[in-house]
Amino acid sequence: MALSYAILAALINQPCSGYDLVKRFNKSVECYWSASHQQIYKALAKLEDDEHLLSEKIEQENRPNKKLYTVTDSGRRHLQQWIGQGEAIAPLKSDLLVKLSVGHTVPTETLLITLDTYYQQHKEKLKSYQFIAKQYAQRPDLSREEQFQYLSLRAGIRQQLAWIAWCEEAMGFLGQPVAVRESSSVS
Amino acid sequence: MALSYAILAALINQPCSGYDLVKRFNKSVECYWSASHQQIYKALAKLEDDEHLLSEKIEQENRPNKKLYTVTDSGRRHLQQWIGQGEAIAPLKSDLLVKLSVGHTVPTETLLITLDTYYQQHKEKLKSYQFIAKQYAQRPDLSREEQFQYLSLRAGIRQQLAWIAWCEEAMGFLGQPVAVRESSSVS
DNA sequence: TAACCCATGTAACCTGTTACATGATTAA
DNA sequence: TTAATCATGTAACAGGTTACATGGGTTA
């Protein structure tokens, strides 16, 4: 359900092919939803069937043909009415928290190793978000459209910062020096 | 998959029936995973079948009988090896962010109303987390088991705080006075 | 007497993941 | 010549949601 809306949202900003959508969904930010190409192609077919999307066949030389998808008026209305709906927030689901909540059943060393794999990933993600954010922040002439994208991006950054801060708290609790690897080494 | 582990984690702390598990999963915190009773009963049956759980039939008067589930040695090992595994962090999926990223396509007023429904829910959730956290914080004699639960809870709190701060930022961006309803009214 | 709690399930459906399939072009 | 990119799909399966089912006991 939400996937269809995420697709409409992506295509309303920039029409493209299924293949390109997959990249936009899974590479970097831009999208606050994720899906496999199988899901996306299926959802695109459904949306076209429901006349929320129009596809135009683009013939190409030296590479496969592709379909360019554009949002119809009906699709736009469909998306707009969804935006107007307040929904229940998704319940927190985190395998890391499940693991930590029974941390007393495994050796501290094991926990630290596991925790660190999550920690590194959150730091990576933060870095890639901040890289994009910097490009927005440096320009004073953002369009309203871009301002909204920037705003959403800042939520992603806040999330990652929250996770990172907590990982460091957890590492501290586990009695281990934080920041051995790279961050905040003084001097 | 992760659901089975979440069940093992919950039952290792405190054996109980399927019915009670449902409550522990969905009421308040304690669990960092969620599931419907249908899912839980199914997963319990599977876990018992795989000998990670043992069930004991409890006969009751004046109410239906129930099954008390306990984690077996095999179940404990199964959980422990999972805890030792680092996994890829779940990609951020947020319908609110999808909505805001195309905020320019709807009236500001609509966005504010939608945003507020999420905002209120995050504040509610935070309040309930903090209520439980206070009980942990007031006691200096926490067991190691409880310390780990408290630690996990603090992650939930950080998440909610991050969402709340961002909602306020977004409301500010939309040019609306924040905190009309209750929070941080000075004097 | 209506609604809710206790307690456990089945069935149909939708969503999401993994594996499989094709076939030309281009870069290492 | 191996792997990666472009481009779009099908099929089987696992995970999750919604609806349906039962039936006594308690609370308003």
C-alpha cells in the first residue's frame, strides 16, 4: 500500500523508468521507502492498471527499450488524499534492541562486536546523508520542492544521530572505550 | 525470522502463555518487536516443533486452559548465536517522510494537520517510555538483566525524542507557532 | 444485556524476499 | 573472458494483516 504512494511521490518529482526508480529507491537517500525491483515492477503495473500512472515506451539503440512512467491527474489526487491522512505511527521494530534487551545471556565481548557492526553502519549512513545535506545547505536558492526534500533528509539525519548516540551509550555501559576506530580521537 | 528470536528473548526473561506474550509485545514497551496474536501463536507452534520451546498445559478453573512456554537449552543456544551475528540495519521506511518529501504538492494547512497527528503520537509514546524509565532510574539496585532492559528502553526514548524534535523543526519550517497545545509553554 | 477479558486458534489475502530467466553492450 | 550495466519480468515462498470462530466469566 504505502509502496504505491512512495512510487507516486518519487515519480511526481521526476518521471523515470522502473529501472531508474529502483536505483532511486535503493541508492542513497531521496526515498524514505525501500523495495526490491520485483516489487517495484509489480507495483508499477498495478498503478498503471489503476490509471494512476501512464507509461510511454522509449525505443533505444544499443540497449533494451524502457518505459517512462508519469503520474496522471488521478494519481496526483490519490497521493494528495493520502498525504492528508494522519495514520498510526509504525511500532518500533529493532533486532538490535531485542538483542540488547537480553544482553545478560551472552558474553560482553560478543555484544560489543555485534553492537559495533550496527554502530559502523549507522555512522556510514549518517555520512552519506550529511554529504547530500551539505549540497542543499550550501545553496540559498532552494525551490520549495527542494526545501521539502531537505527537510525530510534532516529527519533521516536525526534518526541516525539518535542511534549513534545510543550505541555510544551502550558501549560505555559495556565498559569499553568508545571511539577506538576513528571518531573523536583527541589530539 | 526475527519474530521467533523476539519471542525467545521475551520468554527467556519470563516464561508465559501465548496470550500473555501478545500483551507483552503490544502493550507499552518491554518488547522491541511487534506482532499480532495470530502470528505469535503460529510462531510459538513452530518454535515448539523445532524444540526451542517447551509447553506445559495449565488447567484453570473458571477460565480457559493455557499453555506455559519455556525456552529449552536448544532455544537458548539458538538465540545466543543470533545475538552474536551482526546484520544489516533495516532501511529507513517512513510514510511521514514520504509525505513531507512531496509536501509542496498539497496546501500547508493539510501538511500541518497530518504532521500534528504524528507529533502527538510520538509525544504519547515518549511519555509512556519515560514513565517506565523513571521506575528503573529510581532504583539503584538494578540487576544486570534489568540494566540491559533499561538500556534498550533508552534507545526507544532517543528515537522518540529525535522524531519529536524533527516534527517541531518541520512545524517551524511550515511557519506555524509550535507548542500551542501543551509543551514548553513558558511561564 | 451488552461489552469486554480470558485463551487459542484457522483461512484468505496482501506484502515482501529469494531465486530464476533473458539478452545485448561495455569495461577490466 | 569474466563481470558489470541496462532493462524487465515470472514463480515460489516467507512474513504479516484482516476477518472469522468459539465459549465461559466478569464488569458496567
